[in-house]
Amino acid sequence: MNRIAAVLPTTAAAFNDRLWRAGVLALVGGVLVFLVGFSHPMTLHNAAHDARHSFATPCH
């Protein structure tokens, strides 16, 4: 049995399911970053700011 074929999705439905899940995950992550990162309460903003610096992501 080919090992690559065993790992890859075998149907279009499985591929669409993975694509849909990746899209939802990207949407949730984007909403989290933008809502918390650009929020007005300083506690939330500072927490997001510190998280960006902990991942070595430039933000200013």
C-alpha cells in the first residue's frame, strides 16, 4: 500500500471538510486578533500587545 495515498483525503468531501475547517479556524483567529488587538480597553490591548512581542512579531 502506498503510504502517501493513505494520508491524503480520498474523496472530494474529505477535502472540502478540511478546507471548510481551515477557513473557520482562520476566520476565528482573525476575529480574535483584530477584536482584541484593536480594542479600546487597555487591559485587552496590552495583553494582545504582549502576546505579539512574545512571538517576536513586530507591531510598531
